[in-house]
Amino acid sequence: MHSEGNIIEYLNTYAESTTLDNGLFDYVTVLRAWHWFNREKTLDEIKRLLAEKGKLIVMDSGFISKSKVIDDTLQIIKAHMPNGELKPAGAKAESKQFINGFPGLPPHTINK
């Protein structure tokens, strides 16, 4: 893909072992996927990929809403789930933090 003279290369691989060069990135970002990774192995890989003073940014899309539509939607989903419960996936299954009824992950910090 070309954008204003820049070339963006896409790589389809595992977060735990990317095959990318050491110290190549100032930033590594993760959006809505952190709970699926083997966090220990992924953090090792990210530390390897980051340049000195590089940053890891992990984002999730939890939301807070008082909307009746959101509440009604959650009730419909729960009605079709075993035992009327929403079960979180990946590492979110261990979460003690809930946002609008959905499990969230606490903030993480890594030092390179």
C-alpha cells in the first residue's frame, strides 16, 4: 500500500514471534487483542522489537453507557447464553474489573 510516498508492509504472524528485526520500532500498538496473547511471551517479543525508549500502547474498547438500547442488548445476549451469563475470552476470563458488564483488563506497564 502506498500513502504519500510511504510503503506499508503487512505481516500476518503471531504476536509472540513476529520475525521482525530487533529494536526496529518506536511504538508497538495493540487494539482489542491483548487478552488473546500469551502475555509473557508477547512482552518478551515486544521488548525485543522496541527501540530504546520505545513504547507499548495497549487499547481496549470498553465503554460506559446509561443507554436503554445497550442494556436491552445485553439482556438479549445474556438470555441466549448458558446460565444467562456472558463469559469473557482469553485473559479477560481472569479479570476482576468490569465495564458496563464486560470484563476489562487492568493497565500494564513495561520497561525496556
